[in-house]
Amino acid sequence: MFDRKVIRFLVGSTIISSLFSVGIVILTILHHLRIQELILDTRRSLQNSNLE
């Protein structure tokens, strides 16, 4: 009984921590892509204003 509880706790905490780290990675990638889009947009607007 004690062993099962410990194993269940270890498995649960491992799954939670892995989901947490995967979520952080996904958020970081999305944030990075968003920043790149903002940089590209500002570059485009700067180029457009220079052309005019």
C-alpha cells in the first residue's frame, strides 16, 4: 500500500513537472515568434516611411 502511494506520487509529480516544462517551452517559442513578428513589422514600417 505504501509503495503504491509513493509510486503514484512520483509518477504524478513527474507528469506535472514535464507538462509544466513543456508548457514553458511552448510559451517561450510563441513569445519569441511574436517578438520576431513585431521586429519585422517595425522594419517594414521604417522602410515604408523611408521610401515615401
